[in-house]
Amino acid sequence: MVRADIDAIIDARVHAVAKESPGVPSGVVRNLLTARAPACPCAQYLGLNTKA
């Protein structure tokens, strides 16, 4: 349940960034946003949350 919530939050951030960068696939945006955090979705969320 928590992981699904985290994925939804990350997906929303990906959608917002992708909307500002037409032509860039969402998968690429997601990789760029989460690449600096460890593979753990919780760490990715925390990393994105501090930048929002």
C-alpha cells in the first residue's frame, strides 16, 4: 500500500515535469528524477519531496 502511494506521488511529479518537456518520454523523465536516489522508492520519494 505504501509503495503504491509512493509510486503515485513520483508518477505525478514525472507527469508534471514531462508536461513541461514535450517529446521527452515519461520513462526518461522518471529515470532522471530518481537516478540520484538509491533504488529504494522511499528514498526516491524523499529526494523528490525535498526538491518540490
